Amino acid sequence: MFRLNRTSVIAGTAVVTVIAALSYALTGVAVSRAAAEDKAKAAPVEFTADGKLKRPVGYRKWAYVGEVVTPNDMNDGEAAFPEFHSVYIDPESFADYEKTGKYRDGAVLIKELSSVGSKKASSGNGYFQGEFTGLEAAIKDSKRFKDEPGNWAYFSFGHKYPLKAEVSKNAAAACNQCHQDNAKDWVFSQYYPVLRAAAQKSM
Ligand code: HEC
């Protein structure tokens, strides 16, 4: 016959208590890690209470999708967006783009401007990047920008350092319109080889 003695009951209780404590501790860790990841996912950029975009930080560690150069010397001395444009997309949206070939709600693209520093180097004649000069952002958000065409809003922090700390979105006529008319889904993906290759993966 099966009989429990006092010692085995105490030992059993102790084991249960240890397991409970351990799983509580592990769940606690998992929960706080998940919360931290969610926070990072939710906010590649931040807004002020009155809806201005704070100057993005950390984007140089995002996915780098391409480089365009509209040098001043090929644009009557002053390109509309001088001169190098380094374009980045937030990592979550890039991962999603690789799967779907589309820009998810919440996608952020950054275009960082820098000057032509030199036109000659040991590798030959060309355009070599100088200093950082400006920063632009495009954000797709169906709630925050529900009235913008395609839900894309555009922000410019200036073309000269020091950049502005926070800015309101630009009028659709100033930015969105040209993107709507000349790009697919508002992003000039055709000029970014990394995005072209990623879109093919999604097919
Ligand atoms: C006359 C057309 C035109 C206007 C107006 C325009 N853009 Fe663009 N934009 C482009 C083109 C073309 C590219 C891609 C190549 C490049 O960088 O020049 C681009 C790229 C961008 C990108 C990189 C992501 C993407 O969509 O390809 C951002 C961010 C951006 N523009 C922001 C702005 C902002 C902010 C304004 C308004 C201040 C603006 N643009 C106005 C033509 C335009």
C-alpha cells in the first residue's frame, strides 16, 4: 500500500515551492524582455505631445537601402536635396518588406544628406562624401496620418547643421505629391538596390 510519511510530504512541498519560484522568476524575465522588445518595435521615432516629429536618432544602425547623389555641379549649383542621400529603413519594416514586398503601417524611411567633399581620390575621379548636412523622414501611419495621401507624412529637419530638434509635417503639396506621382507606394524603391533585392525575395 502507498503511504506518505511526513518527510516525503515536506520534501514534496519544498520541490513544488522551488519549481513555482523558478517559473515565476523565468516568466518575470520573459515578460520584461518582451515589454522592452515591444517598446523598441513600437517606436523607431518619437513625437511631441503636439504631434511634431523629434529628430530621429539611431537610424545609422538601421537597414541601409541605398545612396543617391544629386551633386550641385550637375544641378545649376544647387540641387533641391544636396548632394549625397543615404537612405535607411527601420529594421522591423525592412524584415516585413522582405516577407511582403510592401511598406507596413509604421514604416519609417530616413534620407540623410551629406555634401560632396572631394572629387578626386587615389581610386580615381568621382564624388566622395564630405560632411553630414541634412535630414528628411517619411513615415507611413494610417492612424496618425489618416488624411495624408497613402498615409505617408514627410518631415524635413533642414539642409544645414545644426538641424532642427523637432518639426511639423510638411504640406502634401511640398513633398507627398511628387512621391505619389513618381514612386511606387510613395517610396522610390527603384533607386534602392537593397530594397529591389529584398522585394524579389518576397515573391
Ligand atoms: C520633385 C520631387 C520630390 C519632392 C518635391 C520631394 N521628394 Fe523626396 N524624393 C524624391 C526622389 C526622386 C527620391 C529618391 C531619390 C533621391 O534621394 O533623390 C526621394 C526620396 C526621399 C526620401 C527617401 C525615401 C523614399 O521615399 O524614397 C525621403 C525620406 C524624402 N524623399 C523626403 C522628402 C521630403 C521631406 C520632401 C519635402 C520637403 C520631399 N521628399 C520632396 C523626390 C521628391
